[in-house]
Amino acid sequence: MELRHLRCFMAVAEELHFARAAERLHIEQSPLSRAIKELEEELGVALFARTTRSTRLTQAGKLFLEYVPRVFITLDQARESVKAAAQGFHGQLRIALSDGITPSRLPALLALCRQEEPEVDIRLFEVPLSQQLKGLHDDLYDAGFAMSNEVGEGVLATPAWTDPLVVAVPARHPLLAHKRIPLSEVLRYPLVLGDPQACEGHAKHVERVLRQVDMEPLLAERVTSCELMMALVSAGMGLSLTGASHIAGCRERGVGECQKFCV
């Protein structure tokens, strides 16, 4: 089994179309089909079920797809480790980031790491929470930061800092008259919330808070980044619940003061 076989498999598995996969790899469709056939013969299983109209992964193909990306991640990390060693680093710290954690206290923490351990090469990976936890189990990452302590067995979760959940409102919004906004009042307006897959930990935290009031939230939009969330709030498309640190840099863009809320 060669890396080219795995690259071909990944392309077809993601495109589910041999012609598009071949175009993506800048090769003809014939050598791509031959590489997949060689891989299937070596494994002794069919990885794809092909018809004249569609291509789909078999059960064996779906299982294989869970493992193949790790090969390329490990290879990239090995390459980066060698480069780091050549630059004088004597170790590597692999940190996975989820839930848009970067705007908080992470910069100061990384600067402190640089100061105290200058010979350690720090590598950052932005991944969804589920991928972060899987990577920690598979030794792809050494540590991770996320807005969730629901990590399951085999991973230790401990608070690194606190970032209070607050309401983001457009400037000059009527709710700014409250010193503490009742959550029931927040739920009278459409909400811009994080995508439950891209921002899994944050989305679960917000969902738990919203369940404290027996009201169905009005969803304006789901977003995958805090930047877009704050842009939509500033445009008056809805309110949002997010960390105070996320809002701190957005007030000049038309987002109201951080407002604490109460149930």
C-alpha cells in the first residue's frame, strides 16, 4: 500500500465522483480507477459501490475513511517536527482549539509558554470538538481548549479560565435599558447562534442556558464563526449569547455593551 493509493481513496471518498476526484488530483480517470482497484485488492474488500449513476462508500469504505486521514495528519506532524528540530527546537506541543476559543486569554498563555519554554515548538490545530477529543485519544494532540467539560472517559478536563456568557445586542437596542437582561426578554427576539457541529461545545452550553426558560427560541441564523455572529448582531438581524471576550473587540462595530442576563 502506497501513499498514492491513500490519496486517491481520500479524493474519491470526499468527492464520491471519480471524474471530479481525478480532476482534483490532476490525473486521468483511468489511473485513478486502477489505484482504487489495487487498494481494494490489497485490502480484500470493496471500498466503493459504483453504478452508472452514483458512487458511494461501502461499510468497509466508511470504516477505512475513519483511519486514513490520521495517516496524513501524522505524516504532516512528523514533517513539521523534523523542521522544528532543524530550527533548534527540542520538543513539540500540539494544541487543538475548538469553539472559537482563540479571542480569549490564549494569546497571553502562548506568550508565557514561549517565554518559559523557548525550545518547545507550539503547533495549533483548529478542529471541531468531536475531532479534538478523537485526536486526543489517538495521540494526534497533546492538549486542547474548548468551551465544554463533556469529554468522556480517557480525557481530563480542567478549567483554564472563565469567560462569562453574555448577551450581544445591536447598539441602541431597547434591551440596553436593562442592567441585567431577563432571559425571557432575550427570547422575545431572533437569535444568531453557533453551528452545533462547528461550535459544538459552545452550542451545547448555550442550549443548556436556553432550556432554563420554557420558551422556544426564535432562530435567525446558525454561524460557524464569532466574527460572522457579531456582524449579524451589528446588522440588527438578531441577538446572540456568547463569551464576553468575543464581544470585547466588537463594540466599535455596532455591537452593544456586554450585558449579563438573568433567568
